[in-house]
Amino acid sequence: MTSATKDELLAGAVRLRTEGRPEEARERLLTLTAEFPEDAEIAYQTAWAHDVLGLEAEAVPYYERALSAGKLGDEDRLGALIGLGSTYRVLGRYGQAVEVLRRGVAEFPADGALRTFLAMALYNTGEHHEAMELLLRVVATTSEDPSVRRYRTAVEHYASGLDETV
């Protein structure tokens, strides 16, 4: 099979998922991943197809394979980090979720979605203070609400000192 054919088949499977046909996409991706087990992009798309179908446990090894291969572009790597971290959290594997999402935030510090998913995982591990601080900073820096924007400086200031009083 040529690289162009592989790329076309992968694009077709992704198209099926985005068109709301995830089971067909999953079937095609499983065939592709069997033929190209070391391909990070195929592994990532296979994980995503499993997640869309609510097959989180089955998605994990594909996310792990995609990330360990180290050959994903930035956008796909970001998606795989969010996907794996979120999937670990949904499966109750909170410590692993925090670890993956912290790694993601270290690599993509400006990404609000990563920080939000990390906050959820931190909540699950009992790290409520850090979770709240992260969420307040995301709200302060990304909100389009005029009243939040008006108090952005105060929200950012208080985010790290929620327990402080005067």
C-alpha cells in the first residue's frame, strides 16, 4: 500500500467520523491500525473514534501509542493529550489523568481546554484549591462576558489567594 493510499484511507475514515458515522470510521481505522501499528496519526484517530462511541477503555492504548510514537503534529498531539487525560479521568484513573494533563499544560501552557480538563482531574484527586485557581485563571483570560472582563485583574489576583483575608 502506498503512502498516498494510506493517507487517503485515513482521511476517509476521519470524514466518516466527522459526518456522524463513527462506527464505520472505527472499523476502517482498526483495519488501518492493524496494517500500520506504529503510525501515530492512525493510532490517534483510532482512539478518537473509540472515544466518540463511548468506548473509553478501548481508546486508551491507541492514545498511548499515538503519544509514545512522538510523530504527531502539534494540533494532533494537543488533541491526544486532552483525549488521553480526559479518558483516564472518565475511567476513574485520576492520578494518570493529572499526570498526562500536567504534561500537556507544560507543552501547551496557553491552551484553556487543557487547563480546564486538568482542573477537573485535580478536583477528582482532592486538589480543590489548585483546580479552582486554574479555572478562575481560564475564566479571567478567556471570558467574553463584559462584567467578567471588567474584573479580570481582581479575579486573576484572587485566584491564587482564595483563602487569604485582610
